[in-house]
Amino acid sequence: MEYNKLKIPNHVAIIVDGNGRWAQERGMSRSRGHDAGYHNLKKLGQYILSKGIKVLSVYLFSTENFKREEAEVQYLMDLFLKMFKKDRKFFMDNHIKVVVSGRDEFLSKEVIQARDEMVECTKNNTGGILNICFNYGGRAEIVDATKKILDAGISSEEVNEEVFSKYLYHDLPDVDLLIRTSGELRVSNFLLWQLSYAEFYFPETYFPDFKETDFDQAILEYTKRDRRFGGITK
Ligand code: IPE
Ligand code: IPE
Ligand code: MG
């Protein structure tokens, strides 16, 4: 796909969904689906950030995902630990800056430490930002920002949308394109603030099967959208 003829979003967000169903339909355990999703994410993430997209946010574990069976939650935590520890070289080689959005609560000390080391190690990379949303909830982010604003002693006269944005987990540009794989048509508490004028794209494909060419199709579709932001088309 020739990207120079396409409209390139600044910020793409992906709700990684369908790992479990992908595996179950193949008679495999849900864990195998998470493994397949993880491998696809590395390849696809690298591809996306190599195309001039500046920020890629990926929803990998929601604050609500703790409701799942203990064994699945543990498997996912081990996968995060592996990614934070073993993939530093991968992110360094690809010049990707990793930031993480989410709460510390209910995470192990080991995971928090590995996460923070990954962030520290990649902080000067300039080849695009990968925002990993891990133990993330959109409402939790808004509540946490509000608490920070109050704790900083900011008065109600000083609060506006721009100021508020600075107190979110990261001061990133608004999302231009949201992709949710697996055919589910909902936001599930993802980036509620940042999605306000995002274009939505909902492929049926389960995430482990969502490849580079599928992403190209999403960008083609995005290029055709008329974004009006409340105005009118000239
Ligand atoms: C997405 O796949 C990964 C996480 C939410 C951790 P799912 O695990 O939600 O897969 P389905 O939706 O059950 O198929
Ligand atoms: C959303 O997927 C959360 C992540 C992708 C991390 P879920 O599979 O948890 O969402 P619901 O439960 O179908 O809304
Ligand atoms: Mg799901």
C-alpha cells in the first residue's frame, strides 16, 4: 500500500479483542490466543509506527479484566512481565518509546518494576510512541486526573479542557482512528476523553488474524472519511 497517497492519522488506538475466541474456535486454550495476540501485536505495532503514525495506543488489559478467572489473569500478567523484560531490545532496535497508561493497584511489585524499567529504558526513543493501556479504565483515568488537579490546588477558574488533558496519564494527541477487532461494537471503557472525535473502524477479524494488509484497509477507509468536528464540509 502506498501510504503517501493516504491520510495518515497522528494517533491510532486499537482495542485488541478476540484472542480468546480465536483460540477456542481452533480447539485451543484461551492462553494460546493471548500468545498469538502478543506475537501479532509486536509485528503490527512495528509496522504501524513505521508508517508515520506518531502514537499507537493499545488496550491490553482493562480494570474490569480482573473479573476473569484467576488462571487467565495470571497468564496475562506473566505475558506482560515477559514483554516488559524480554522485549526491551526489540523496542530499542525499532526506536519505539513505550509509555504505559493505567493504575498500579492489584499489580504485583515485580510487574510494576519491569514496566517502569521498560519505560525508563525507551524514554529517549524517537521512532513513535507505543502507549500500552494496562490495568486501564477510561473512567479511572478521568477520576485520577481530577484527583491530581485537586491535589495540585488548581482552582475551578483555571480548569479547562487543555489543562485537564495535561493531568491525564499522558498528554497525548486526541485519537484520530479507533480500531476494535472481533466484531464487537463498543468502547468498553477505553480512552473516553481522547476518543471524542475519533473515527471508528470495526473489523470482524479476531486480533491474532488482523495483519498489516488489514491495517492498510483501515487507513484507506479513514482516508475517505469526512471529519467535520462539528463544522460543515466546505
Ligand atoms: C482480548 O481478547 C485480550 C484481552 C482483553 C486481555 P479477549 O480475551 O477479550 O478475547 P475474546 O473477546 O474473549 O475472544
Ligand atoms: C476490552 O475487551 C478490554 C481490552 C481489550 C483490554 P473485553 O473483551 O474485556 O471487553 P468486553 O467485556 O467484551 O466489553
Ligand atoms: Mg474480548
